[in-house]
Amino acid sequence: MNDKHSNIYHVFQEHFPEYPDAIFIETPDGSQYSYAYLQLETARIARFLTEQGIQKGDRIAVQVEKSAHVLFLYLACLRAGFIYLPLNTAYTKNELSYFLENAEPAAVVCASDAYEIFSDLKSDKLNNIFTLDTGEQGTLIELSRETASEFETVTCSADDIAVILYTSGTTGRPKGAMITHGNLAANGLALQKTWNWQQADVLLHALPIFHIHGLFVACHNVLLGGSKMLFLEKFDSKTVIQLLPRSTVFMGVPTFYTRLLDDDNFNKECCENMRLFISGSAPLLEQTFEDFQQRTGHTILERYGMTETGMNTSNPLEGERIAGTVGLPLPGVEARIVDENNQLVKNNDIGILQVKGDNVFKGYWRMPEKTAEEFTPDNFFITGDMAKYNERGYISIVGRNKDMVITGGYNVYPKEIELLLDECDGITESAIIGLAHRDFGEAVTAVVVPNDINNPPDIEHLKLILKQQLASYKVPKQIIYVEQLPRNSMGKVQKNILRETYISLYQ
């Protein structure tokens, strides 16, 4: 791929359907957006933002509710060579302040009701704040409507940054993973091949689009297939069941599958037109895998990825999909499992998973030292996930040597919550752990030492304090009071003991 066509938008464009009137997106209210409309709208937005003085390499921070036009904004940023910075809609002002300070975006696009928040956070370098709401409302749409819908896609090299995605850091400060145009192209094309994505496919899209699962894995496959998606604002089991007969592919986090199984109307009949169900972002319980297979006759395909790498492995499209495994390395991805001395482990022995390939990110934004720590001398990325191979080469993820909690598909780093809890009146110290939960994969759980075990702080009051400073998915589902936390001889809190102690809390 030469530089002229290294912009990921060029790669998408080469796969668009022959007939531009083919539908790209259809929403539940009956609205339809063709590939021709995609081309015009992304050109209009890219040209408008460029006319505001935003240049190639500038960051565009986006915190809005899911809609077709958010996706057009994303594609417009790619076309113009801007760096797209999606932010979880649950982030609070406190969290947003860090992202804006760290990324220094040239523009923010937010919901109308968040305009004042971003105005308060505005810096000298943030010159533009636009709004975008569902229903094609907001200043971005209103102002760009007067702009000509002609724009020549900017030339980008494969190494140019396309997206910055923030992921949790070991100190509790999020790190901005720099994802390049080449990373996106390599991973998207590998998935398209592995899952045999066709133009006739129809994706039922019920995921958020501010992280890799909903934005890259889902939308990129549709774009590279020149196919169509039914685009839901959020997951709703009744709507999903209603639309499955019109779909061929569905992607979800394990929570989606447990909720579908909880609905008596979910059965083989509504899945007759489906060719593929895919699960990721959190571990899929073997029981869910088996229950789904028995109910529908379909076998869920589980895959594994990370913010920093995109997708790394997948169970096969053709061939056995094994419960409790995330399958085999994707084309172009090298994977190895090593011990603490960086030596390869034997089959069924547990070690640290490392990966290498064109899918692996460029590094952490403005954190060169942290970037260097995460790579081996021979350029393998250290995932921090503990894994093992079986005799057939299938990989199973068995835990994390980092304390990350993945709840409902979202990454949560314990230190961020522990620091806030430890500042609360009446608290001596705290430990955050993730515990198995049927609906969320893992539930954020706080084990807390109060100053006075006989008169601890009110739990609901603590949760309220956290809710004011954290996204709701980071707030502990339960807070447990204990007299002391278990520690090893070096004084380190033994979270493994806490996880073992409360393993059945949500069962």
C-alpha cells in the first residue's frame, strides 16, 4: 500500500459497493443513509472543519450519544487527517478535564447539554466547540450544511495517527493509545478475511461507538465489506430479537448474550437468517456459550483484542469453536506465551501473552517511557494478560497480571477508584477487585477498611461521592467492610486472596 492510499478512508472507499445508492446505515425509525450520502456528508464535515483552521494531526475530541452522524464525523476526521479522540459518554467533568489537558484537542464535539461543561474546561488551544445531538441536530450539522460537499482525502502514511483511545494506566492516569492508519487497515482486512465478510451481510449494530469493539471491529467490517448495518442507539433485547431475522451478523459483549437468553422470545426461529454471532470485550462464560448453542443452534465465535492492538485472535469461522478459548492468532499477528524470564511456556502452562504485528499500536501519547516499558527488545507488545495454549494452538485468557477490571466490556483500573475512596472521611484504605458476574463479566467491587469497623461510613453515601467523580460503570456494585486487607511479606495487598474470598458474591 503506497502512501497515497494509506489513509484508511481510501482503503474503505476501495471496498464500497459498485452502486453508490446501496444502503450503508438503517436506523429503527426507518432513516436510511446510502454510501453516496456517506461520501457527501464526510466530505462536507471534513471541509467545514478544515475551514475552521484545523489541520492534519490536530485532535478532535468527541463525546456524544450514538448516531449515524457521529460515524460520519469519525470518517470525516480520517479523510482530513485529523486524529479522532472518542470519549465515553459516561465520563464526568473531572475525567474530561484530564483528557483535554493531555490531548490538547483543536476542537471538541459534544452533546448540547454538555456544552457548558466543555466551555468551562476550554483552554487557549481549544478554539472550537461544536454540538451534535441525535436527530441530526447541533451546530456541527447546522454550520456544515452550508459547506460544499467536495473534499480531496488527505494523504496519510501508514504510520500517521488516526485515533487516540484512552485506556487505564498503572498509576490510575489514563494513557492515550495512538492507533495508526496502518494499524486499522491491517486489523480490518485480517478480520474481513477471517470472518469472510460479504457485501450481502447485514450487521445488527447495538454497541457503543466510542471504543474499538463498536467502532473498529463492527463498523470497519461493514465498510470493508461494502455492506449494510441496522444501527441501534443502544442494546435492547426486544429490538434485537425483532431485527435478527433481517440480519446476518451480530456482535456483542457477554452481557448482551445473557440478556438475550433471559428473554423467552429468543429462540431458533428468530436466528434462522443469521450466519455469525461474535462475542468480545470481556470473557464469555462457558455456561453462556453452551446455553446459547442449545437455545439457538448457533455457536458463538469468541475473539480477543485490546485497545492497543485491535483484535489479536479469533475462533475459526470454519472449524471448531471451543468454549473458554479465544481461538487462534489472526493473519499477520504473532502471539507467544512466556514465563517471567521471557521463555516460551509449554502447552497448558500459564504465562504472559505477548503479540506482534501491524495491528499493534504506535505507543502511548506523550508517554515514551511507558511505551518502552510495554515492549520487549524484539518488539513484542506485553499484553499483561495471563494465557495458555492447548494442544491445538487455541489460546485461553485465564487472568491478568495487571489489576484491570473489565466490566460490561469497559476497562476499569482499580487505582483510580482506590485513590478517591481513600480520601473519603472514615476510610483508612481500600482495594478494588473484579468478581465474576453473569451480566457484566466482572463486577467492580470495593473491599474497604474503615477507621472504625463498628461505625463505618454509609455505603450509599460513598457510592454517591464516587458517582459525582466517576463514570457510572466504575462505581463499585458492592462495598464490603473488613478490619484489614491481606498482605504479603512485602506489604503488598494480596488481591488474589480477596478475589478467592468473595468469588461467589454475585453468583
